[in-house]
Amino acid sequence: MPHVIATKIMPVSANRAWDFVSNWGGTDRWIPGVGPVTVEGAGVGSIRSADLAPETGFPGRISERLETFDSEEMSFSYCVVGDNPIPIKNYLAKMSVKVISKNSCEVTWQSTWDTHLDETELITAFNGLYNLSLDNAEHLMMSESGQ
């Protein structure tokens, strides 16, 4: 089962980063190619859906279910549900935020999945997406704080 881990140290407080990345309906702000997000339900079990743009290479609608959410540990996990345009099955991802200091933290995004395609290509694609998305998140948090 392929596994991708992207980690980024950010010059923002862990609470700020957690508030940003744990916004279940806000991923279209910082993940490239994700259209407006709709959320059905609240908390664990809620479903978010969005259309992926053609430039992602996987155009179509994707839906994900929030599996766990722990604000004290600053971590959550989610899985892909239903039909999805990415040729994967059993996708499970986790995001977490760890305090480094008062004004810095480490954000980690990791996932596993099964596929019938070449794992290497998908590992490269997910790794690139996660790292670019974390860069985007950092940039947005910094610009919103006036830095």
C-alpha cells in the first residue's frame, strides 16, 4: 500500500495552523484544482464534496468523509467515499499539527491508498500536491496575518 508523508514547518502558531487546515469546508482556498466545497453534516461522519479541475488530471467530483477529529491532539483523518475521479481505493489521509514554539509549528499531511496503476506516479503526484498545498496554506496564513 503506497504511503505519502509531507511535512512543513510554518512560522505561525500551532493554533493558527490548526484552525486553518482543520476547516473541513475550506480546502478550496489552499489546495490547487479544488473547486468550491460543500459539506453535508457536521463533525465526524460529515461529507465534503468538491469538483476537481481538469488541470489536476483527474477532473470530476470527489467526496470525503471525516473519520476522526481531535482538537486537543490537533489531528483529523478522512477517507474518500463513493465514486471519485482519482484511480484509487481505500484512500485514508491524516493531517496533524505539532507545536514547535510559540510562533512555529509542524504540519503533516499523510495518506495511504490502493491502486491498479503505477504507484510511483501517484506517489509523486500526491507528494507534489501535498507540498504545494502546504506552501499555499502557509502563504495564506502569513498574508492574512499581515506578514
